[in-house]
Amino acid sequence: MGELVSKVNIKFADARLWRYTLKAIAELAEVAGLRIDENGIRIAAMDPSHVSLIDFRIPREAFDEYEIQEPTALVFNLEDISKILRRATRTDSLGIKADESKVNFILISKGGVERQFIVPQLTQDVEEVPELELQFPVVARILGASFATAISVLSEVGESLKLRAEPESFKMIGISDLGEAEIIFSTLAGTLIDYSPSSETLEASYTLEYFEEAAKISRLADTVAIYFGPDVPCKLEMELTSGARLIMYVAPRAE
């Protein structure tokens, strides 16, 4: 196996962050492009039905090593990379090296042991994912662990997720033919870190399964900001390790 003559050589301290993020993106798309330039990396994908979009970014200064010859895009099969990154442990860092035809993913243990996995770069074009600019009447910020727990509970009983904003509380409601389950966050209880409700009660419904992979990533986030309103997508925003940021949009559910 020959040594790569790298046009990309980067290293990030927390491989688990990539593990969970790329797994979530793999649920939406088979192939994605990792775009790398002087400012950092971006990987974004939209599912074929255009219901959900994930946009993951890490600034250059968050990397332990960051060497690129020029701005580039690495295109690869997401399922293949997701399988490789399942091996990432709590203490592993991740190295990525690439030449014109191959990408080398390197899991590096705390003791310095390297496990290398080389995959081919794909030549197919990847859909350009737009940057959305939307106005949201409601913003609720909760702990990342609280969001993960809420989605885990609601997914056991619901197929649809209803978000409801009231003047003093924010509710996440799982709904199915069997009934409903409701989780309440409030300013009084201190479970809402920040809250900007409308002056009236507002609600919107979404397909719950799109939130389940995001919930796994949210365990690595201090907080999750939830933006929503009637007839607009739900936007989830998570601040992650070392300035990494993940934004996910889910279109409203057609009732």
C-alpha cells in the first residue's frame, strides 16, 4: 500500500464527533463532498425528498494540523466512511490525508497507535447544498442532553413530533395512532436556557425520525437551539467541540 502524496493533511482531536455526524449525514445521502479551504471544512447533504438538510462545519483553528495545497472537495461514499468511524473511541483523534484519487482516514489512539483506512475518491458530482436564510417566530434553547433524552422518549411512542410554544413553556409532543407523550420545558423550572416565544401559542409538526440521528449528536453539544414556527422548517443548531457547529433543517410535516 503506497504512501499518499497528500494535497490534504488535517488532524482533529475528537474522532467521535465525526463518527456521529457522518452517520447522521449518511442517513440522508449516499455520497457527500467534504469541502476544504483556508477557513476550515464543510460537509453538507440533503435527503432525496428534500425534507431534511444537515450542514456541518469546523473552523481551521479547531484542527491540530491543517495543511492543504488549495481549496478542494473530497467526494466519498458516506456509508463506507460511517462504517470506518464506528471504530472511533472516546480518546481517538482523526487524521485525514488525501491525494488526487484516494482518501486516508486515520484513527489515532491516545497511545499513538494508528489504524488507517484508505477509500477511493469518487468522480461524480455532488449536489450543491444551499445556505438557507429563514425567519423564525420562536427560538428555544435547551441542554443537549435534555434534547437527546426527549427525542429518545418520544420516539418510543410517536411518529410525528409537534413543537408547541406557549408564553411560559415550550413543549415537545410525540404523536401516533396509539396516543401522545409530552415533555415540557419552562423558564420557571429552569429547563429553558433561552426562550423567545411569540405572544400567542404557536405549533408546528415534523416527522420524528429525522430528529433521531440529530439527538445522538446533541449528546456532544452543551446546548441545542430549536428554531421553528407554523409552515416553516425546524432548525436545530448545535455548538460542538472546538468551535465545530452543526445545523439541521427539517421541513414541516404534511398533515
